[in-house]
Amino acid sequence: MKLVSFNDYQVGTIDGDHIVNITEAIPSGLDSMPQFRMNWLIEHWATAQAKVKDLQSSGTRINLSAVKLLTPVPKPPHVFAAPANYRKHIGELGSRSVSKGRSAREQGFFLKAPGSVTGPADAIELPHSGRRFDHESELAVIIGKHGRNIPRAEAFDYVFGYSCLIDATMRIEPGVAEEERSMRKSFLGFTPVGPYLVTKDEVPNPQELDNRLWVNDDLRQSANTRDMIVGIAELIELISSVLPIQPGDIIASGTPEGVGPITVGDTVKISIDGVGEMEIAVRRVPAASPWKF
Ligand code: MN
């Protein structure tokens, strides 16, 4: 099933070029905080699924072109992120890792601010700055259940689904400005996630997916999730060993080679097999910030 958030945080499923409104499957108690509807649906999926399936035939159908798609999980409790996480392409450097000793296995994970997450209709908005900004093409893993100390063999029981995620970054300038990674990656709009969330039953092997990213028409990143250094299950084991994971948490599973610059006027397209495709514009943030970067 492909789940979306749209318009004023209504929830729907995708059926071809239509959305079916399934918001009724979520208690009206959440009408006063609709941005949390998807978190509720994910957490209560086991019991809510029957109602969702009923609504798929009886719910209001709306043409996709007539709605504003929001990011599927507008209020993720956490956005965990893995550092660069793919072995180089065979033919480039054999099976040598991207950056030895710098994967999540050695460095652990880092955090992106949940408030940086935006959707397919939003742009990556660069601050008024002469600094370089980069794209990273990543498979987003959406957590479905609460859990702590989850061994990797059980990790996929805690996965709800997948989405496409662009991890935008302000690059460090060694010796000049080497701010914390979490801050450089947490500008509003630096974590586009979407266009929808695909439930895990539709992605039988998440470690066998092509992950590609274009800037304008230029293919910049092309890899397969089988080449991840630290796989999804191991990432979940690591993160849940530090703190409890929660329904709606997002894991940015790390980028392959080919990270490169984005500038105002570019269009970034991410495509992950069976998970979706999303085009995001790069713009200048309208209002200059008082803090200069
Ligand atoms: Mn990244």
C-alpha cells in the first residue's frame, strides 16, 4: 500500500493517478492535531488496516493533480541518519568501502532535526550564502513499532515501510567553518521525504533496490542498496541499542558515491526501485536569516 499525507494533513492511499481519502480510519480525536494522524495510523496499523481496506473501496477519490502532497510522515519523532554507506561500484575501486572507518559501524548514527523534513511539493531552500551545498540520495526506512535493543535478526519486524529521502547538506570548509553535521543538515527543507510511504509488504527485498539521483538531467548517483556497508537491520540494532525507536521514526540509510553540489535553479530527482520517484526544486530561501553562513 502507498500511503500519503495531503492538503491539511489528510491521509490517503494511492490508486493509480488518484488518492483515496482514508482519514476516517483515524480517530476524530486527532482532528485538533492532524499532523500526527500518520503516526497514529502507523502505530495502530494492525487494528486499523481492516478499516483502511474498507475505505479503499468506499472512500472519496481525488485526482492526484488536485491535491498538495505533503511529506508522508509530517511529524517523525526522530530522524536518524547513517553516514556514507555504500561500497564503491564494482569497476571503480572493487569492493573497497567509500571511506574506510567512516561508516555507521565505526561512527554510529547522527541526527537530522525532524523539523527539517518537507514533502514533494516543497523546495530545498538554500540560505543566502556562498557556501557549497550537496545532495545525498537515500532510502528512508520508516519504523512501525516501539522497540529497544532489537537484534538485527528481528529488525525487519519493526519496519513499517520505505520512502525516498534527499539528505541535503551544507559542506564544511576545513579550517574555516566546520560546524556540527546535525546543524549543517537541518535547515528547513534539507530533508525532503516522499512522495509517499510504501508499506514493507510491497518491498520484498529492500537490500536489492536501485537508488539513483539526478541533478537536472545529469545522473549523479547510481547504486544498489545491496552495496550498503551497514544494512538496514544492523542500523536498527545500533539505533535501538542507544534509545527506544518509535512508530514514525525515519532512518536515512546513508548515501552512495557521487555526492555533489546543488545550486539555486536546479531540480533534483531521486528514484528508488519500487519505492518511488520525487523531483525537488532548489531555491533561495525567501527571507535572509540574521545569522550568516
Ligand atoms: Mn546522508
